Amino acid sequence: MNLFARSDRSDRCRGYVAAMPEPGRDGTRGLWRWLLVIGAASLVACGAEVDRVREGTLARVGDRNIDAEALAATQAQLGAYGQARFRGSLGQRALLETKMIEALLELEAIDAGLGDDPRVEWMLNEELATLQMAAELERRLPLEALARDSRAMQQEFASMHDRFRTDEQRSFRGVSFESIADAASALAQLRAGEVQLEDLGEIQSTRPASANFAEFPLFHRMLFAPEIGPGDWLAAPVLVGTKLMVGAVQTSTGDALRTLADPEVREAVLLGMRKRRNPALRLEILAELAERYPEQPP
């Protein structure tokens, strides 16, 4: 979350100080610590005054304080499921972030000389409607119901394979040398089996890592050469950091695909399924609303 936002039309900073809930270590609901999040450098730069934040304030945007009463008033405008959706600390956090965005938009409108423009009120109502629609979509399409369609889950998972594939990782072990001539000679001896790597000096290793040709253009091209594997020597002496080294691939873990047994993968797949179905469901909800509340002539 950004602590400060600057208006393009004003020199004033849209600073907000937010007291956000954080779950206790035991993970139980209801045991929360309120964290006062203050961007000190930004406070100085923007001239924001912390002492103007009144007691009970959950967030401050510009000169506006957002407290629990403001959240309750917004929540009361939602439907029954929407009210339930935004209960609890996580729900209240999401609602608070929406109220912050709403306040920023309203202050931007005032800076633009549109404070009394009815379109601003319409815009704020749209923010509330977005919250209500999100809650209604979740109510009508719960993840538990989607999880019962195992075939659709497998199809969605197949469409997301690239997202869940872990790259191959390799590590390196070698010995450093002062000159390219010494390094080349040592590599020739190693290839011929005349010496062991341990005989050449102190062995140094790298941690397993994925290929990063941008940061290590020569080293990783040698380390990840497809024709070599664990125990094979790199084709030539190579700079590893600032050291000229000779060595071999130490370990290699092949690329793998995370499965639906992984809770994170399962949740991502279910959310992807919901995202695909939301547009049609949204049209269905809007049609119901149009029938229930027909447009009246002015």
C-alpha cells in the first residue's frame, strides 16, 4: 500500500497514515495488533502533521480521517452477503483500502474544481457498487462449489501450466586461480584425470539457482549447457563474481510442475475458474437488477 499519493493538479500531498490490522502469530481471528504505518521520509517531504490524526482514526487521506464509524456506514449500504463478506479484520482491511481510494478520488475532483459536480457523487457510488458486485459474485460462485467440478479444474490447471512450472536449478563447485594460464592447465589435468579438484585448492560452491543469463551471461551459459550435468566440468575457466574459477556442475534439479495438491496452486486455479465465469454471471446479475428496478422516465 502506498503511504502517500501526490495530486497532478496540486502541490499538496495526499498523505495518509493507516492503522492496519495484522493477524496474531497463532492465526486466530480476533487477536489483532494495530500497526501504525507511517512513512517518515514522506511525512517530512509532504509536510504532513501526524498530530492531526485524531484518536480512533484508521486512515487519514489529505485532511480527512476514516474511522470505524465511516467503515460501518459504508458496510451498512451493502447487501446481506456484502456485509458478511467485509466483516473480520481482513474484510475490514479491504473495505478500508476502498475508502482510501474513494477519498483520494474525491480530493482530486475538488482540486480540479469539480467538488460540486454530480458526476463525482456518481463516481463514488460506482465504487460502492463495485464492492457490492464483487461480494455478490463471490456469493453466487463460491470456490467450494467450483472445486466440485474436477474436470473443469484440470482444464484450468492445464491452461496455467507455465505459471506453475519451476525452472531447473544448478549449483557449481570449483577452485579459483590467479591467471588464465594456471586455470587452463588445471582444467586440462582434471579432464585427463591426473588430479582431483580437492588437490588444486580450497573448494568453493554456489547455491542452487535458476539460469540468469542477463546477470551471469558467460558463467550461466556454461553452467546450464544442456550437454553437461552433475559432475561434468565446465567447458572453460570462467569468472564467478570477481574470481577466475575452474569447476563442475555440483547439483541439478530438473524443471518440475507443481500440482493441484499444492494449496496455492489449487486456490489460483479456482480463482482462474471464477474469473472466466464472472463476466457471464455479472450480466445475469445486471439483468436481474434491471428487471427488479426498471428504469423510470425522468
